[in-house]
Amino acid sequence: MSQMVQVATGRFCALRSDFISADLTSASTIRDAGNLLQGADDPVIGRLSWHERGISGRTHSHPRAQLVQALAAPAEIRCAGRVWAIGPGEAVWLPGGLEHSVSARQAQLFHSVYIRPDLARGLPDYSAVVSVDHFVSGLIERLTQTPHLARDAELYAHLAPLLLHELVRLLQGDPDLPLPLDLRARRICQSLLANPGDRRTLADWAIQTGASRRLLERLFRAETGIGFIEWRQACRVRAATPLLVAGQPVQQVAWKMGYDSPSAFTAMYRRATGITPASVKHRRS
């Protein structure tokens, strides 16, 4: 990853004053925006778009990778059979060529940046939700503002490699843990992220949240693309891996993840990752 950043940064810096971020304003239709994206050669393109409440954008794709950020309210991005639910301070990474659509429960603005295909090769080829801090949000916002070409070309030449570097850092997270938008299901996920060894069943959570077990299961599948059991397993794999890399015994990690026996934990881990927990320990540096 770090090598890719250095190479990409070098390419950006070599462009210097030739590097300009094109402006795609909210007045552009999706088709117009798509045409501009197709024809533009700029390394990074920023766009500000407006979505009406309850209106879902049409499914589309483009060669450029995209990072789309919701600014004020929850939103949904549908792609590859999944629904990514994001709120303010979050964004979705969409690799180039992936069909997707965007919808919002409330009318709001979105910030997007589009990365030229040759500069996105070292970035993930899967979609993922990332948390966007104030620094990255500021970079994205600046790239979506209308550039004064003669005055800002040098500024954009510095913003682009910096954004790319930050994207690499942000995208080192987990592609397999989309969060549901529904607050009841999301509360379950947040509890499991904090304590992946929680053994409560979906029936237990139904009592806790006041929703039926069937409704919760439907919410998980509709808003994350996977069921509750699969989501919890992915959560446990994510939490267990750094413990295994650090050299903790498999039995101890299994217990922390809510398993009574190392064999049951090993079977789950191998189904999810294709490797055993013991092999993860042996690979640690």
C-alpha cells in the first residue's frame, strides 16, 4: 500500500499545474455527469449533488472509482446485492465499473470524488463504508468547489495526492461489515462491535429492541445484504484476527469471541476466511 502511495503521489506531483479538478455541479443530471466523467482526463474530479427525499437515483456505473459522502442525514447506497447505510461522517467507496444507486431518506447534499482508473488500481476492488474525519471531509469539500483554474491549479495539484494517501488509510478497514440504517438493527451491530463475544440470539435481541425476530432478520438482509448470524460471524472474524496476529492462544481468542471450544471457533473462522486461526498466528511478523 505505502509503495503505491509514493508512486501515485509522484505521478500527481509531476502533473503539477496541469492537474485541475473539474467541477460537476448539482445542476448536472446523472447522464451529464457520466458523460463528463467519461471524457475528463483530470486525475480527481469533485462533484456536489442534490438528492430529493425518498427519491432513489437510477442504477449506473462509471470507469472511475468513487467516494460518496452523505453530509446531513442517513442515506443508502445499493451495489453488488448489498445496501450500505451511511450517516453524516461516513462515506462509501465504490470501485470503478461497479453498478450502484444512491437514495436518501431526507433531502440532502452529497459530496463525491472520482478517481481516474489508473490511479485507483492500488485501492480496494470492493465496496466499503469508511468513517470520514474532519480533515478528509475538508479535502473532499475543497475538491468539490468550483476551481478558479488559473489561481487554483497548484493547490489542486497538492490536494489530490494528499486525498489519495488518506483514502489508502481509510480503506484499510473491513469490507464485510455493512451497518444497517434501521436504528434497532444498527444498535445490535454496535453492541456486537463493542463486544463480539456477546452470545445473545436474535430472539434475545428482539426482546431487547422491541422488534420481532423476523423483522430484525429482514432488516439485516435488506440493509446489509447478509443475515444476522453471518454478520455476527464477520464481526467476530474482524475482532479475532488482530488478537491471533498478536500471538494470543486460539483457545483464549475463541472464548473471547463467545465460543465454548476452540474447534467450533476454528470451524467458523476457516469457513469465513479459508484459513485456520493457527495459521494466522504462524504468519505474524
